[in-house]
Amino acid sequence: MSRLSTFCAIACACAALWAETPGPLRFEVASVRPSPPPQPGQVSAGVHIDGAQVHLTYLSIKDLIRAAYKVKDYQILAPDFTSSARFDISAKLPSAATRDQLAEMLQSLLADRFGLKVHRESKEFPVYALTVDKGGLKMAESPADTDTSTVNVTTHSTAQSTTVDLGKGAYFTIGDHSFEAHKLTMANLADMLARFEDLPVIDQTEAKGVFDFTLDIKPQEFMAMKIRSAVIAGMSMPPEALKLLDNASDDSLQFALTKEGLKLERRKAPLDVIVVDHVEKAPTEN
């Protein structure tokens, strides 16, 4: 279950890093290699950017597509194998490139090395909208860190918990029946919740800034959320685990959100979808 939480959290971390910009761009050089097996009981993944050097660790093809096109997991229609094999990438930014152009460079890398071909569609989804309750937001706002000299986004998972460090003082920890967060945006929170809900979660709070909060969840509900996350991620679960979903509720999650001045509401919303037309299972040689 800790591996699942890690993979789900990677989506949140990747989405926070990159924005799309026009014009074809490529890394100056890039090495793509299969990731070595993780240590028993632990999974570590992340993104580290220092100057012109970019390192991506233990990411699947689907993770890379998600980051390259700035979409969520449910917005990608791709073969199952894109979620399995994992890769380490070391690359160098061109001298005139900025970090805001990383998404497009990843698009070029996926096309060049994996033969990726995609097209976009628009599809209406039933969603949960994360909104501010009528009493107003109650969570504590934190000062934002303006230091952009180094970007270091890491995910570390053990049997007990998963911690995602988003850089610049922002992080969240999933474990011990709770979500503990520091300096998270509302978009980050919506991304995190989407990994554990039966519908996509979109941020409609219009709240700016970054926040500190803790969401305490009842143990049985917390377990059901993790099982649901495994199902969403395409993992095979035993029948006895799936039975926990039959009568599962989100009452304690809703209560925890209400204490922070938030709520989830069922709505419908049109969302872009990335459809993978072709992709290779392995990259071309370095």
C-alpha cells in the first residue's frame, strides 16, 4: 500500500513543477535508463533541478506524460504498461532555456525516445469540486518561499507512511490515518485527494497562497481510501480487500475538511484528455 501512495503522490509533485510554453524545445543531452529495483520496504522517487542539470528518478512513462502535458492521471488514456516500467533520466537544459519550458522538453524527449504520439480530446467528467464552506477558510496560511535557486521534489515511502517534499518548504505526509501538510496550495490538496476518491477532484476554492493543515481520518475509512487508490492506479487487489469498499464512506474526510473550512461537492466538468495513439515500451539507445 505504501508503494501505491508513493506513485499517487508523484502525480501531485510532477504537476506542480511544469507549465507548458510554445515552441519546440529539447534537452541539450538526455540519458534514459531503467530504474534499479527499490530497496525492500522503501520506494523513493523524485525530481531534482540544480542549475542546468535535471534528474528524474523512478518515474513511469505515464508519470512523464502527466508531467509533460500537465494533466492528472484520469486525463490520460494510455496502455497499461505505461504505469509499470520505471526510468531514471539525467538531462541538461539548453543555455537559453528556463524551468518553465521543462514540460515541452519532456514532450520532445517522449516523442524522440519512446515514439510517443498523442492527441487531445475534451470529455465531461463527474467530479468532486473542492470548495470553501460558507463559514470561510479556517486553515493557517504560511508565507511562501521565494527561493528558486534549486528545485528538489522527492517522494519517499515506507510501510508506515509516504512523504512528498515539493520543495521550497512545501511537503505532505500520508500515514497514521492522517494527511499532514505544510505550505500546500489548494491545487496541491485537490491533487492529493484525487488519488483516494472515486471521482476526480478539482480545485474551485479560488483561494490563493499556501497553507498548513492536518486531516485526521478514521482508520477503517483511511484503509478504504488506500484500497480505492490502488484500484484507480490499476493494481490488482484481493477480494477481501475490495469488500471494504462496499460500505465505505467518506464521512470522516468530509468532517476533517469542514473543520478547515472546506467541502467536496459532486459536480460535472469538461476536462481535457490526452489519448496515447502510440508509445514504445522501451526508449531508444542513449
